[in-house]
Amino acid sequence: MIARRKKITILAVISVVIASFVGLQINEIIAEPTGTKNFTYAENVKIIVVFEFKDGSEVTEAQTFEQKRGFNIKNKPVFELVKIVGNTPLLYAITDETQQYRKTTFSRFPTELEFDVEILLANEGEILRSFAYKECSVVKYKVYTESDMEEGYVSTSMGFALVDEFTFQCDSIEPLIPSSEP
């Protein structure tokens, strides 16, 4: 299991690094060309998220990651991710299925709607810190427009981002210590 997790982690980091160099962006498939948006992080640390669903895996970057609770034994782990809209069809599908399920029943949550998430905090391929969350579900989801609050909608000098905000609750969290091997 550890070897599989390590392999998935390495593949996730490699795929994000390759995508960064190649410049694969959702704006490449939109008819009107736009400039590439790069987000600046202190020390160039990226938030890479690996989702393990029953139907497959997805790897994406998030813009923010916040642990809400879970580093004690009394509460289940809860964390929040904010990412740019797009590039996660399996996550959207499970979110929609979860919303439909919760809207129609109050019985025990089905395991087929649970998934695992690994958060990798990485700098140019080197994993600085990571967390493995098990048996997670989406407990809150919203889409909104993030702006810089300096310019209006007609300005081209400042930007707006359409973002997804997810809150997840999981059964467990395992902080993963990066390898000290060279």
C-alpha cells in the first residue's frame, strides 16, 4: 500500500510539473485567446491534490488548502480546498451525486460516494509535506468569482477567477513525512 501511494505521489508530482512546462491550460480550448495566468506562492510551493475515486484517479492543483479540524482524536478531519473551476470531472460527478443523495435521504452515507485524497505540498517536484485523507465525502460546495477588488468587470488590467470551494470530511488523516533520502 505504501509503495502504491508513493508511486501515485511521484506520478502526480511529475504530471503537474509536465503540465506546468507544457502549459496545458483550460483557456487553450476556449475560442477567445487569453493570457496564461500564473499564481505566485511563497517559495514556489504548489498544492497538488490526488483524488482516488472508485472510478479512477484525478490530479489537480489547488490555490488554497486549509485544515479545519482533525489533528485530535475527538473530531473527524475536515479540510477545505479552493481551486480554479474545471479539470476535475470525477470530483464534480461525486459532488453532484452526494448532493442528490443528501437531498433525498437521511440514511447512512453510502461507501460508494466516499473517496481518498492526498494533499502534496511540493516545490519543483520535491514533496515538502503531505497528508493522506481516507474515506472522505463532500460536505459543502460552492462556486464563486474571486476578484482583486481594485478594478471593475470591464478592466483588462486586473483579473477575476471563477473558483470551486470544497469542504471535505474524512474518517482519518495520516500526515506523511517526506523521505530524507537524496
